[in-house]
Amino acid sequence: MSNAPLLQVYDLSVSYPSRAGTICALDAVSLELSPGEFLGIVGESGSGKTQLLLAMLGLSAQGAQLSGSINYRGQELVGATERSLAAVRGRRIGMIFQDPMTALNPYLTVGTQLTEGVRVHYGLGRKAARRRAIELLEAVQIPEPERRLGQHPHELSGGMRQRVVIAMALICEPEILLADEPTTALDVTVQAQILALLRELRARTRAAIMLVTHDLGVIAEVADRVLVMYAGRVVEQAGVEQLFASARHPYTLGLRRSIADLDGPLPERLPSIGGNPPNPAALPPGCAFAPRCPQAFERCLSAPPPLVNIAPGHARACYFEGPLEALAP
Amino acid sequence: MKEAALEVRGLTVRFALAGARQRVLQAVTDVSFSVPRGETLGIVGESGSGKSTIARALLRLVPASGGVAWFKGVDLLALKDEPLRAMREHLQIIFQDPLASLDPRMRVAQIIEEPLLEFRPRMDPRARRNRVLAMMERVGLLPAHLNRYPHEFSGGQAQRIGIARALVLEPELLVCDEPISALDVSIKSQIANLLKDLQLQLQLSVIFIAHDLAAVRFSCERVLVLYLGRVMEIAPRDALFSAPRHPYTQALLQSVPIADPKRARARLEAPIVGEIPSPLSPPSGCVFRTRCPIVQARCAEQVPQLRAVGASEVACHRAGEGPSER
């Protein structure tokens, strides 16, 4: 396996014109995804994390203006024709959505939905397609796969539905799996099962996985490398252990500290980040996090800080040089 | 133990399902607990465990099929019409989705003063306005917000409006139904801190329903663990988090992602298999037995009753067994 990146995103911006002015959903985002890598993208609502995934599939909403580059194995996806996008989408890049109930067609059986994909993509006959569908259900550890083929989505539990969605994403043995909050709609005991499944799939299929979440706990469970996003920009990027051991952006640190422990001494107050997330239609000229940042100083208000390498594999977008202080509780 | 603000015994809620087969869904079965005055009781459980149904039954938003709920000397579940309406002054709720629970056509001032208009109709308008402003300040809203509409606020700010509305009458009992679940990570802690401050300042008795175990640990003195409509365990906070006695409580705690990559990866398998069964066909005996790692034959035959093990009350045949005192 070569170590050349599978996917290179360079200076990608996505904006939407609106009555309230241009909404900048994604601002100059760059990233690389290597074969077999598990990349975590963490951010809150409005951070642009879902916009990033949609842009990679050519699924940005109507009216979106894209600039920059998304290069998949030498092929440029920004501005590509629908036809060439369709050849990549679903075949080379699979997608797992947050809500399995809306990702599945409620009128069709699991078997129909799975074999349809298998037959379209591989031109298999009915019997062979059915065999392949059973294999896929086994791959996602669904018990009694043959019986499941005849069931409709509403007859399955939430966790089983999400497994079916994952099986559908695996139909073409994609090189890249994009997962948008795949466990957010699930209960915590089921979330643990789905995360274990994603880890196992990555190890077995060697697909690269890009998982978007608001939950740093989920990131800690599965990701090799992490991008932290705020207001459409990448604010920090690091290996997962580096990020948890020595976050260097005040926002990352704030998120990290906002996670309450289940053991250890009980705090008087939960550390939090003050203020509110920014309005994407009215971003400040400087660093978007500055109004909430305990470290902000004059320079932060002038222009957004660029993403700069501070250690091998570790980059951040922040002007502040000193040690990061604890957040006010 | 302190005097109870609320005492619930044997609460049961059944829903008759539409259709010819007259099927019955038992959402809550024989649930008993008390909320000591000025304390917060957490109710945790996965979706379908019945936690919101308990809240709704206590507020009489869904009818209870059995049980009593003693509050201010009367049984909440038996109140009718006018006494029930009057009782609502002392019993308020905060909902999960802050924006959906605020009327989009009302201004913030109207939303917060509405309970006063309903329950204190003879209050002087100026005193009422001052009361609203004082409440807004308490929850961290600005006077400039008075004439704005809910859609102009972020989720965290909207939840502050919901909290102000719930507390403006100074109720005795506050039910929080997943008050921080829909909020962004950086905002959750703000609202959890605010609720705890208000609870202490106003000496509120609170039922705090959540699936976020860390928030429950922070907010609650006692915790009730619910599974498929039944109580699995009730324990003081520290006992529950440091020495969970029920195998379900143990699995729940072990399933929470660990925000430390090294520790997180040390465990390879998910703590328990399977998912919560349908309440239309609950397992016989112990409802948790189909997923239980220490299940025995008797678990299918006898429903385990709550009994004291250490500082906890546990509904498990095997709790307290053996040297590890599970």
C-alpha cells in the first residue's frame, strides 16, 4: 500500500448567498486522508463539519459556491460533472448518515435496498446479489441475516438500522467511508457497539474512515488523527493522543474540559466555554473564537489566524504564544 | 433522610394501542421513589426506558394507570380539574428542545410573564414586569432581550428563557426532561451550572431526567436507573458511580466513551450486546435478562424486587453475591 494520500482537500471554501449576506459555511479548509486512516472531525453545530462531508460527495445544497480543490486519486471533484461524481460517490466513497431511519427507504425491505445496490454496481443476478447482501449483513454483525432481508426498517431496532446503513455503504468496498455523527441518535450501550464495529471494519477492510462528531469522547474511542473545526475553519489538527495530552488551541482545550468525568473528584462547577457559537452570517473579521476566548488580545480581532505547524503532525490557528490558562468556570 | 417533597409509590403507566387486537404497551411498571426537599433526583435510562413517561405522568400530561404521587399533602395522580390546575403553580417542567417548547409568536417578556398572568392575575403590572426582569437576570438574559422572539436566540439562550418561564412562579418541584441534551457541548456545562445554582438558591426539589451520565453525576444527589419501565437501581450519587450494583448500571457506565485515547482503546469490545427489547413484549422475569452478562435460570421466572445492597437499592437476584460484592 502506498502512503500517498487517497484524498487531498486544499483551500476548500463553501458559501451560500442569502438575504442576510453571504453565509460562509467552510473557509479555506485543507486536509489529507491516507489509505486506512481513521480521521476524526470534531465541531459543534455551525462549525462546517457536515458541509465538509457533503462537499466531498458533491452534495452541497443548491446555490452553494465552492472554491478550492478536492483531489481524489488525481481526480478533481470540485466542479466535476454529475456523471463523474456519481462514479465516485457510493462506489469509491461510501456514506453513513446520522439518522438511519431517514437514510433507509421505509417502504422497501432491507433485502431490496441492499440487493438493489449490489445489482446496480456489480450487475449481479438475483441469487448472487442475495448472497452478497447476506455477506454484508454478516460483516456488520447482524444476527439471522437471512431473516433480516425480508424485514422493513421499522421492524429493526435503532442499532440494527444503523448496521444496515453501514452495510449499504460497504456494498462497493469503498476506499473511503464518510460517517456523519453515526452514533448520535443511538443509546450509549448501542453507541459502544457501533464504534467497536467501525474499528473492526477499518482493521478488516482497510478503508479510510472520516468520522464527523460533536463528541470528543467518540473521537478518543476511534480516531487516529483529529481536525477541530470552529465557524467553518480548522482551528487545530493533531494525532489523537497529542490532541488529548496537549491541546494548543483555547477552543480545543475548552471542549476537552467541558467533558465531565464519571470518576475523580466532583467539581463545584463544570468548566464551560462562555458566550455562544457565532452566527455564520455575521462572522467577525478576526478569529471567530475571539469573543469567547480567555486568551484573546488585540491581534485576534484583526484577521483570522492561519493554521500553522507547531510540532510534527500538530498544527493550530491561534496567535497566542503563552501557556493556555484554565477556562473560567 | 430529609422530608420528601415528592413521594411516588407504584407508578404504572399503560397505553392502549389503536387497532383491533387491543394490545397494551406498559411504559412504566411499579416505579417508586422519593425526592427529598431541596434535592435533585436523577432518572437515567436509554430511549424506551420510560423516563419521560414518568415525568409526563407526574405532570398529568399522560394518565397514570396506577400508583400514588404525594406532593404537598395530596395525591397528584388523583387531582381533578380546578385543584389540578391550581397545583401546577408548584410543579413546573423544562423540556428538551428549548425552541420547540417556546411559542414562536410570543416575545420573551410575554413568555416569561404568562405563568404570572395565569396564577397571579391580580399582581400589579409594574411588579410583574420587575419580577420578569429579575428572573431574566437570574438566568443570564439581558433586559434588551425582553422584546425579542425565540427564533432570535441560540439553543442555549432559548433554554434560559424556558428556565425563566418555569421558575418565575417559584415552584417547589421542577422536572427537567433532558434539559441539556439538545445543546452544543460548550453550552451544556453553562446550563448545567445555571440549573444547579438556581436549585441551590431557590431550594428547589428537582427531578433531572437525562441520558448524559456525567451531567447526572454533577447535578444529582440520588440517581434512579430505569430499564424498560422498571427501576433497576436507586442509589446515592457516589455509591452509584463508584460501586454500581446492578449489571445494567455497570454496563451503562462502561459504555460511556472515555475522553482519553489510551484508556478508551484498552477496551476492545462493547460492554454489552443487544438492545432494549420492545415494551410490547417484555422478557419474563427480569426485563434485563436478555442482555445480562450474569443471567441465571431464575431470572426468567422471578421478577427481582428492589432490595438494599450496601447504600443502594437494587433489583437483581444476584446483587450482593460473592466476594466481589457485585
